[in-house]
Amino acid sequence: MAKKTVLISDMSGKEIPDGKGATIRITFRDARKGVRELDVTDEEAERLGGRSVARRGRRPKSAS
């Protein structure tokens, strides 16, 4: 039997379609409080704004 996982937005309660969601990670300055995560839709994540963070890792080699 196949199982399907359905994601629900923590902010609005709406179902998040496949490939259209985001996870918001909240880290506290006081490490004892831990980390909180929210599952949200793309629209809710865009509405919250925030600053863009560069991707980590090496840059790909240029094709010659």
C-alpha cells in the first residue's frame, strides 16, 4: 500500500502543493532555546520578506 504525505502550512492551515513550499528556520541568539521550523507556502514566505542569503559551497568550474 502506498502512503502519501500531505504538508499543511503552519501559518494559514492550507495544503502545500508538491514543489511549492518553503521551510522557515528560526534560530535564537540564546542557543538554549533551540531552533524552530515552520512549513509555509511560497506566497507566505515571499510576503514575510527577509534578506537573501548567498548559497554555500564552491563555485562550479567554468566550461572551456
